[in-house]
Amino acid sequence: MKDAINPKQNQDESKDGKTITIDFGTLYKFNPEDMNIDITDTFYTNHAYIQVMSRDAFIDFLQIPGIKKDGVMHVNGIRIYLTHAHAKKLAKSILSVVDNAHKEGKLESYDED
């Protein structure tokens, strides 16, 4: 057993009190061809509310106008939290993909404002 901790490793005590080392990098290592993306849920949205805070950002994807139940309007939504870096990368990626599809004539016309 190793005495020093590698920054990529965590230590834990086993049942017999001995310290064990777990290398999470090795534990989760896989070949790209061994990855299977399993999308378990889908959600249609026609409105997004974006909020940026000091530590992260979130996007609420909403189904507007919603459904009125018992005199109260209910709007279904999903909230996604992102780091600032991932939010910026997502924004650039969406803009690039939509612009390219529009230039190739794959989209209906839209206002570029």
C-alpha cells in the first residue's frame, strides 16, 4: 500500500483498519468506443430563462404558456446548472451550429437580431 497520496487518488480505511488507496482516474478510465450514451428523458422547450450568479449559471427551459389547474397556471420546466466556462462554451456552440445550419439552408428563416 502507498503511504503518500497522489492528487488524483483518495484514501479510505478498509474494514480491518488498513489504509487503502483508490485511483479514480484508473477506476473511471475507458476507451471512447466503450461509451454508450443513454438519454433517458426528453423535454420540449419553447422558452429559456438564463441567470448568471457569482459561482455558476443556470438555464430554466420552460414550456410556455403552461396549463391552468385549479385556478393556478402550472409551467413545466427543467433547470440545468453550469460552470461559467461551460455556459460560455455552450453559448458559442449553439450559435455556431445554428448559424452553420442556417447558412446551409437547413433551417426556416429566423430574425438574426
